[in-house]
Amino acid sequence: MGTYTRLGSYLLASELTSDPFGGVHRAVALAGGNFDRHVLVRTFSEELFQAGMNTRLPEAGRVVPLLGGARVYGLGYRLEGGKTPHVAWDYVPGRSLAQLIEKAKLEQIPFGVDHALTVIQGVAQAIVQMQAKGVSHGVLSPHSVWVSFEGAVQVMDAPYAPLMASLLAKAPAAQRKLAPYLQGAANDGLQQDLFALGAVLYELLTFEPLPVGGDLQGALDRATLKAAQEDAPIPAEIRAFLGRLLLGRQPFPTVEAFNAELERVLYDGEYSPTTFNMAFFMHTLFREENDRDAAAMKAEQGDNYLAYTAAGETLRSGANRAEHIDGHAEVQQKNRTLLIGGSIGAVVILGLGYLLFGRTPKLDPAIQQQLAELRQLKVQMEQQKADLDARAKAETERTTQLQKQLSETKSVEERAKLQKQLEEAQARKLEVERQQKLAEQRLAEQKAAEQKLAEQKKLPESPSVPVLPPPESPKPQPMQETQRPAAAQVPTPQQTAPQSVASAVTNDQAARVTTQVAPAFPLRAVQMRWETNLDHTVRLKVFVGEQGQPLKVSVVEGVAGAYGFDEAAIEAANKSAFAPATRDGKPVRGWTPEIIYRFPRRR
């Protein structure tokens, strides 16, 4: 049994990071005496307690509704006060941006400009939305940012950041650590947040914090791409953007003006900021931590939490009860004897029942159905894995062909064109390889879940239990064909915005789906049996490159909770084929209209 520390409604299992404000922990929430789910819990430092955090945390509760449940801030925020105030939200596997920077520096792993812009894009989105609601962050830093192992970015301290900013004057130690990011205009919330964003971008490119109280213009002029392990200066367009953020010259008058300039920097240059490349980087950087977390979480899901329930507390008395609730493992010998005796009694009763009522267990129809669904999902996942293997082979052949053509051509123009195609092909190849690894991992998890269920319920591994026939692999359908009905058992995507007549007349078109792939129902939701009797919908848009390749998927409206619906929709979108946007008849980068992925209930 693991060792946990009780904190309000949660059991702290492991501290994932510490920072100037305290720490972020992986924690367990219980349903009765059983594991319910994992959450992230923010604890606060003693310095902040002394500054008045314990009495003012409820103020953060007024900010949470303003954030509107957007994924970029994290989901399911819950604030608990008392002697030890803390904040909890839905668990997302990952690490803080401060940890990412520190480890990449330590292990000398290059962090490219595209990676930096991917992070900044997510952080900027959060700041823009906060400012639109009339809320300033005030203490933005790499400690504020959580980067998931799948490459997504969250500003995890948004609900309580304004409160932190108001307490900072009474927390000198935290203030010193955050000094590089707090040099913006103190009387202007927007400019203060934009300065902090610029300081974070500067650090992502140089792996050095912005100098405090020094010559910022000189620092910017001397800055080089150390994070990418290059001696080259920061690209001119990014340096100009940083100048407006950090130097107070030509400041952005509104959040809309800032957002427009950010979009221009992100997509009009030579960069391709995508969460997929970021996910590959995170898996490279934190492979061991990810594996360690996954193993620990699996053990925690099957742990015995009797000692942390009301029934378990009755077996203890006085000091021992308090000690165990606080996370200590020492329990009186008398209590151990009672627990062991009760366990032996339960075994005897179960044994007698087995002898009296026969050795053939009755098969629960619900269990049979669940096992059949798991086997059906395995067939789907095996088919997806086979498709990915075929795509990987095709991308490898394409890369080899382009490399051969590049070595043979002598035209400068043709070489530049082939080089660009080669880089795109290599990026697609890396993405397919990442999807292959994820598919292998999910398939292994699914097989383990099926085997565990069969062993626990003493069901045969062979298909002697009635098994639903495997579904036919969904064939790609052109967008102009009729959509599947919403009641279909396999969820289907649906594009909501038709091409306008005006765009057809001007020959300007938005990017569009040409071949769509239907998402698989999330295995995580099936295994946890979470609202599978309800319909779910994910709305997203895809940013498509000039060659029709998906560069970025933005979830407009997702499904709350870490049950895999958003991820399934994103994965399906990335497997789909697209036609690029056109401007004056020429292909350009651009967003698709909103696409809806529907996940019908599973009866």
C-alpha cells in the first residue's frame, strides 16, 4: 500500500514540481473507500500563509466562473480553505514549463523556435481570454505554465493568479524569484501581462532569464538562440515582436491588436508551431518520468484505501488515528490484528459460499457486454495500428524518394522546393511514428484491461463468451456525401460551416476536409464506464498548411474530464486529409470552418 498525506478531500501521492508559491502534487480522490480519479493539487508555501492566503483564497472562487471552463486553464477547479488551503483540478500528465527549461538545459537537448512559439501560442491564448473578461494575471512565469506530455499548454494558476499578485508584496522570497517577469508597467494590467509573456518567450529562446533592472535593449540585441544550440541571433520578426513586448515602444493598445500581431508572427513566417512536435519533444525529454508516473498511477488505482475511510478510522483511536490521516504508516498492533482477523473471516465466508453454491460462477450479462466491448475495441485499435504502419512505410518511401531527387537536381529553385517537401515529409514521418507509439501503448493497455477483467470475473479468454462482431473499418468519405446519422455506433465527424457563395466568387476558400476519418470511442471512458450512456460532442478547427497537411488542431468546445474524447477527436482530425485554403487562387495556410465530432452513447 502506498503512503499518502490527507489534505482536505484528497490524498497527496507525489509532488510533481515545487515553485515560488508552493508545490503541485498528483493526488487521489476517493468515492467511498475506492479509488475515484486522479487530480492535480496546488499547495501553498508557508510564506503565503503568513501573507494571508488562508483567509483570502475564497476570492479566487470569483475568478473561476469568468474563465468559462476553458481547457487552456485546466478543468474542474475546486478550492478548499481551512488551515491548509489548496486548489485542485483535473489531472493532466505533464510537467511545468520551468521544469522543461531546466531539464532541456541540463541534458543539452535543443529546444527549437517552433517549440517556443507553440508554448507562447497557448499561453497567449489564455492571457487574451483573461483580459477579455477583465482579469489580469499579474504573476505570469514559466512556473505558471503546465505542458502536458501530449504537447498541450495550460496556464494552471489562472484562477488564483490575481490573488497571488495582490499578496506578492508580503512574500519577498517569491517576489525575488519572479523578478524577471514582473518588470512591466505596474499600473497597467495588460502591459504587465504582455511584458511577462515576452520575458517567457525570451527565456524559451535563450534558456536565460531576462536580466533584472538592466539594459533590456542591449540584452535583446545580444540574444542568440542558445535554446536551439545555435549562435545565430533571434530572427528579426521575433526580435521586433519581443521589442514591442519588453521595451515599451509601440506597445499594443488593445488585446485584439496584440492577438493579430501574434497570429502574423506565428503563421506568416517560416514556422510551424504544432502540438504534435511539442508532444514528441516532451516524450523525448520526460520519457522516464512519464513511465514512472504511469506505473505509480496504475498502482494507486488498485490500492487499498480502507485506512483513509470513516470505517477505517473507527479501527484506530486517539493519536494513531490522527497520524494515519496525516499520511503516516504506523498503526497499532491491535489494529493490524483486527484487520487481519477480518480479512481471514471474509476469506472463510467466501470459501463456504463457493462450496455451497457450486463452483460454476454465474456470468453477469453486464460483465459479458463490457468484455465484448473491450474485445471489439481491440479489433478497432489493431486496425488503426495496421493503418499507421502502412502510413509509416509510405512516408519512409516518400522521404527516400525526395532525398534521391534532391541529390540529383541541380536547379536552385527546384532544390529549394524539394528541400521544403522533404522537411514536411520528415515532419509527417515523425508524427506517424509518434502515433504508432501511442497506438502500441493504448493497445497494450487495452489488452491488459481485457485480461484483468477476464481473470477477475473468471471469464474465458477465448471468444466463448458472445462477442459482438468487429465493426468494419470506416472508409474515408468525401465531405459532399451524406453524413452518417447521429445514432450510429461509431462517432462521425461533421463539418458545420458550408463554403460561402462570396468565397467562391472571389476564388478565396477556407481550408476544408477532403477525406474524413471517424474517431474511435475513447477506451478510457469505456474502462471507467464514464457517462457512456450519454451523447458527447467535440468541436474543433484545423489549421492546414499549403500542402494540405494538418499543422494544428484547436479544440473550440471539448468534453470536460480526462476521459479521452478530445484526444480521440484530435487524433481523428490529424488522420484526415485536407485541401488547403486558397487566396487569389493560390494555396495558403488557413483554418477550416468548425468541425463537429459526435460520440453517440453506447447502449
